[in-house]
Amino acid sequence: MNESLLFYATFILYIISAFYYFTFLFSKRENLARIGFSFAFVGLFIHTIALVWRTFESGHAPFTNMYESLSFFAWSSILAYIIIEFKYKIRKAGPYFMLIVIALMALASSPLMPKEATPLVPALQSYWLWLHVSVTLLGEAFFAIAFITSIMYLTADSREKKGGAAKSKLSAEKLDSVSYRCIAVGFPLFTLGGLVFGMVWAFKAWGRYWSWDPKETWSLITWFVFALYLHTRIVMGWKGRRSAYVAIIGFLAALFTYFGVNYILSGLHSYA
Amino acid sequence: MKSLLKLFSSVKLAIVLLIIITSASFVGTLIPQQRSPSEYVAQFGQLGNLLNRFQLTNLYQSSWFISLLFLFVLNILICTLTRFPAKFRKAFQPKLIKDKKNILVLKIKDSLGKNWDLAKTKKELKKELSSRHYRLKEEVEENKAFLSARKRTLGLFGADVVHLGLLIILAGGIISGLGGFRKNLTFSEGNVLDIPNAEFKLRLDKFETEYYPDGNVRDWKSTLTVIENEKPILSKIIEVNHPLSYKGFVFYQSSYGWNWANTSVEIWVKKRKDPSFLRKIEMNLGARVKLEGENIHISAIHFIPDFIINERSEATSRSLQPNNPAAFIEGWEGDEKVISGWIFAKFPDFARIHSEKETDLSFELKSFKAGQFSVIEAAKDPGANIIWVGCTFLMIGLALAFYWPSREIKIILEEIQGKTGVIAGGIASKNREALQAEFDKIMSSLRRSK
């Protein structure tokens, strides 16, 4: 047994989970969603073992290249989803959210991503690696849920406006409120991990806390978009569609900070 | 003046500025920054001139971008200050609601009746509220009592603390920009260099590169000694992520390299027809060494660490890393140059040797040695500590705003013929559901109590 076997086992568990979630979506049988949730939960457990295994095998944090970081992002996303599902019962978001997780796992397992654990380059040899990456990605996982619930809000809202009353327990209003809750968790985490820890580490490693590197600038852009979300909502009373669009743009900005910058723009932050 | 103040106290302006600053930051990631003006003209033509003119090539340090940030700071400051007095009163001098209607419009509300007189009902209610850490304020009028119960009042100021943190961070940024200083110092082992604007010197005792078994770099380590008044004060081995701090300066391992101009090379000379013939020559660049037993002098003229032929067909170095080391050698018989050409350490069969005379000699670049230097960045950043203070405020503010929402319960008690009616409503700055749950518990506990 090794780490990659555990990784693929996790991948399969997530696929089964998504399968049950989708059959729930079409059959409306609640217990199918419960099975989907259980598979996601077991998947998270195996995934955790895989990550711990990887950490011991490589001797460093399990997010130092794109494969590791994607796998860790999928792990945080499932963790975030389980927390939110537990608190707010948003089962209908499950199938769509599992698609994001499966996309992350599929990308991680693609042959384009080198999987072997390589020794750490000097710049990454710091405990700030743990703090900076894990907290940032956990924050972004909550943004991912807000992204899904915001898209669902837009369709639910159109349906309800056409006269179809909220058929399920997951009304447009609830989706709007869950999106806000996710951002209320994700925003402080992203601020702490991405910006504050990022600045502290940059100061230790590069000698400057801010250098307008593309990755830094894009994380600031992401932060600004979510700051906009919060201010328009709390101070100006925006809700519903407009808020949902801002949340969607925010997650896309976060995604671009995460992937786009590495593959399109070059800079100091060229690890993952 | 007044209308200007009004403009700057509006959240709408803040949102417009936020959108403009975000868009400008976005544009800055599309245009490569801080190249020389001529590079932009070469790459973008007429557009390049335009980029230069509008400082889009140094966007984040441009006067217009900094002005935008300044306006934003002003906006945050005025927004926060103009709202503060009202917020302060709300937090510390709560108004009691005396009209039932104003409670009934609240989202969280409930009413009940008890067979107790006013005093007993009030006492029970206060007991319940105090046990939940609510602070109380009350007023009694004849047969009525008005209560305000509050907790987590600090949560009201979460956003203000966040804004204060941001202002401190921006102030730190300005101080770094104005008072900051950084310079790369290139040391060879044993060098002592003056630190600009400081009263001490720095010596590089040792520089080494550590490798992993697979050949990748594990770390660069420079042993530095601070020298003050000609006396060594302290020594530290610095590496990436572990700088040396001394008297407001921080010294970082920034780069490294080789003094290729002073390379010494080891060249093996062989004869194709005589396998037993082998002469090993070690020499510095420019020196001339006689080949033992032969009437020829060998000399190495150039050394290139990363050999490449450029578009003008000249031999040049692609980088300063020894990726493709090459040496240009010459062979002299008296005053006559008979042999010349490039030999390559990694490609011994690829040697490009011209010879004026028939020769059986072949040359291999076996090894090379060059002194290494370490580049240490000396930085003084008086803004950095201010930034950390600002970040702390930022995080405390976010925690307060999102996870310490203020709760307030307004209550009107009215006694009619020995029975008392209770009308109560709740206000939460965030997370209304949590207050609703607590509110319901308070009310049902009052209902049950006898």
C-alpha cells in the first residue's frame, strides 16, 4: 500500500459520493443524499490518511507542488462542505459541490502533474509553508461553497420569480444566506492565511512583505472583491442576485490567483 | 468643504474607489512591470509610448495609483470617524424603547403574560438575563418598566477595528516606501563590507551551497560576522528564510554566483593514435603552460559557464550558472598559433578545434574551479513592524465583526391588575439565528418559571 493508492481510493469514494448525490437530486429520496454524504465522509478520512502518509514519506508539508496542492485543496473543500452541510443542511448543493471536488482530484491525478515528492527548494523550507498554504486553501474552500450556492441561488431565484414556490427546503433566500455565511468564514481565513501569513513569510524569505508580485496582486484583487461583497451587502443592503454575482466573481478571482497566475503570469511565487 | 466631507463619508465612494483600485491592480498584472522604457517601445511600438506616458509600466508606484490609495485612505478614515459618535452612543448609552410598536417591528420578538407583579417579573427576567452575561439598563415609570439588555458590545466595533488595521498597514507601507532602504552586497569569502547608513561592517566568513543527494540545491548558507569598532560583535549562519537582524537592519541570503573571470581549468590532453599518452594541465585563465614532451604551449583564453551561440554568431553565456561550461584554448609553437577552439566539459566529443598544422592532439575540459560569491541583501524597513501591528488589528477586527456579534434585547414590562405583560425584541449585529435561539430560551424559561 502506498500514498497514491490511498489517493485513488479517495478519488473513487468521492465519485461514488457524487453518484449518490446526483441520484438523490433526480429521485428526491433523502436517504440517497445521506449515503452520498457518508461516502464523502469516508473519503475525507482516507484522504486524511493519504495526506499524513505523504507528509511522512516526503518529510515536508503535503502541498509543495501542484499535485499535492490540488489534492489538499480537494481535502479542504470536502472538510468545509461537511462543516457547512452539518450546520445548514444544504444537501441539494452536494452534487454540484462534489463536481468541483472531482474536478480538483481529476486535475491532480492528470499525467501533466508530476506526482513524485521532490525535496524542498530553499525558499519553501519554513514552517510558514504550513500556516500560509493550509489556512489560505481552507478559506478558498469556503469561497468554493459560496460559489456553488450563489449559482444555485440564481437558478432558484429565477424559478421562484416565475411563480414556482420554493419546492424544496433549500429556498433561494436560504441559499443567499448560506453564501454569506460561507464568505463570513472564508474571508477571515483567507485574510489571515493568504495576506497576513503571506506577508510575514515574504518578509522572512524575500526581505519584503509586499512586492506587487502577480500572485500577491491577485490575492489582493480576490480580497477586494469579497470586501466589496461584504460592504455592498452589510452597508448598502445588497442581497440576492447582485450579491450572488459578486460572490461568483470572487471565487473566480480566487481560482485565478490559485491556478492562472502560475500558468499565465510569471513571478516570484512560482511554486504552486 | 461640507459637500466634500459628505462625499468622503459615503460608502458609495468607497465602493467606487475599491472597484477602480481593483481594476488598476488587475491591469498591472497584464502589463509587465518595471522594465526600461525602451523595452516597452520595442515590444508594443506606439502603445509602448502610451504605457510609459501613463506610468502603466510602473503602475503600483505611479503617482496616480498612490493618489487613488490616498483617496481611499481618506475615505475610510472619514467614513469611520463620521459614523463613530452615533455608534459609540448606541454601544454605551443605549436608548430604552418605550413604545411597544418599536419592539413589534423587530424581526426577533415575543410577548407573554405572568401572574406576577411588575417587581417580581422584572427580578426573574433580570436574573435570567444576567446569568447569560447580559448587562442591563432600566427605567421604571408607574406600572411600567423598560429594559435594555446587551452583551458583546465590542462586536459593534469590529469593522472599525478592521479599518483602523488597514490604515495602520497603509501607514506602514508609506513609511517603508519613504524610509526603507535596501541594497545588494556582493561578498567573496573573507570580504568585509561597509553597510551604507550604518555604523558597522559585515564580514562573510564562509559561503557554502548544500545539495540534496539528487543534486538539487538544499540551501545556501553564509556565515556572517558583524564588526563594530573593528571588533567582531556576533556571528550567524544565515540561509533562505533565516535572515540576520541587527540594529534595525535585516540581512538576507539573496543570491550567489561564481567569479568566472578568475576561473582555473583542468585540461586533459590526449593523442588519438597513442592511447597511453595523457597530460593533465591545471592553469588559470590567460596563463601559458608547456605541454610536457611536446614542442607546444597551451593556454586557456576564455571560460564560459553556460555556452551558447547568439544570433550574431558570437559565443556567449546564457546564464551565470555552469550549465554548459566551455573553455577557449590556444596552442602555440613559438610565436605561431597552431591550434585554437572551444572545448566543452559536458560534451567532450563536440570540441571545435581549428589547427593550422596537422596534429594528433585532442583536448578535454575535465574540471574547472571558480571562487563563489554570496549576495546578501541589506534591508532596513522601518514600516515592517507597523505592518504587523496593523495586521493584528485587522484580524482582531475581523474576529469581532464576524464571531462576536453584539446582541441586544429590548423589553417593555407593564403591570395591569396584578398581572404583568412582557413584550421583548432582539437585535443582533450579525448571526440573527443565534440570538433568536437564545431569545427563545430566555422567553420560554420565563414562561415556565413559577
